[in-house]
Amino acid sequence: MIIPIASDHAGFPAKEKVVKILEDLGHTPVDFGTHSEDSVDYPDFAVQVAEKINDGDHELGILICGSGQGVCMTANKYPKVRAGLVYNTNSAKMTRLHNDANVLCLPGRELSDKELREIVTVWLSTEFEGGRHKRRVDKIESLTQNTDH
């Protein structure tokens, strides 16, 4: 699977590790930056991945910043993006299983190499359960339909 990925400067070291993890798992990461630890604004990078998911160019994406919060908030401004902040394997599983998350947001400053690998592996291998959860996900999407914003 082709997976767009981006980070800010605080998430850059973790992004570099996640790119390698994705390759190890047989995926093709497309890196939208940033490409160093020089200070940048996270929204500039988060929107690049969010737009690819929102437009249907790619099924899943990954965003990383220091806390994961900023990129998650930015990505969730897009109507077809369901970005989830994930900090352990249980939240990785549940954001996919129950919420059909299509963007994984990671707190780059908070996770070890082992945790990054476990979270990415679980998130990518968990399928949406559907059923009653589909109704709820559909309600989330309906909130952005026919609005003036």
C-alpha cells in the first residue's frame, strides 16, 4: 500500500523511523516532509497528507508531531478524514476497529522505537469492524455535509 506520511520538526526523528517500519512491512511511504529538525509549522505538513486522504488519492496516512495533537486537529478539519491520536497498541487497534480511522497521528516525542513499530503494525493490520460502528462513523461524516464551513 502507498502511505503518505509527514511530520513537523519535533516528529522528524520518529517519522524517519516510521518510514523504515513501513518499508519493512512491505508498504511504500510517500514522504511529504519535513526533512530535518529545523523548526516548521505542523499544519503546513499535516494538510498535505490530509488532502491526499480526503480526496481519495490514498486510503491511509500517517502524521507525526511532538504530541500528535496538532497534526490530528489539523487533519480532522477535512470532511473525509478520521484522524486518531494513537499512543499505544490498544488505541491503535480501537481507532481502526471502531472508528475506521484513516490517518494515524503519533506523538513523536513520546514513543520508543519498539512502541512505534508495534503501533504502526497493529494499526495497519486492524480492519474496521463495521456493524453498529459504521452507523456512528457515518454520523461523523454527516456532520460535515451541507455546512457553510
